[in-house]
Amino acid sequence: MTYDEFQQRLGKAGLKLQGFAELVKMNRTSIYNCVKKGEVPSHLAVIAVLIGELAERGIDFRVVLNTVDIAPKKPRGAGIGKFGGSKPESE
């Protein structure tokens, strides 16, 4: 799915990128990085399509998603937390 189509689907649900990120417990920047690629990963596309359809049919998708315990995505990468990367854990 293209990023533009993704935004259109979110719009059907009355969401902007920030609201979607909060809903699925992701960092907004991680989703916004899809702009550079021009495409959205399929798992995010599926979620956007489903919430757009639910909203269009008058079903409150927030209530539906609140029934799922979504664990927040953990940051990844070597530079998390400190300049030069994280300290190695003691053994």
C-alpha cells in the first residue's frame, strides 16, 4: 500500500498519523519513515484498512482494539539511549 493510500484509510477513520501510532503503540517516527520509501508495511496497511472499514460502518474501532493487549514496540538500534550505543550488560 502506498503511503498516500495509507493516509486516506486513516482519514476514513478520522485518524492522523499520531493517533494511529498511539492506537497501535508504535513510535510515530517509525511510521513516518515509510514516507521515504513511499510504501507502508503490509501489517500496518491491513490495520489501516480494517479500522477505516469499521469506522465507515459505524463501529468504534477503538473499543475493538482496546480488547487486545498491545505491547508497546521497543526501540531498536545501537544508539538507543546514549551517544555511541548502549553499554554492554555485565555477565
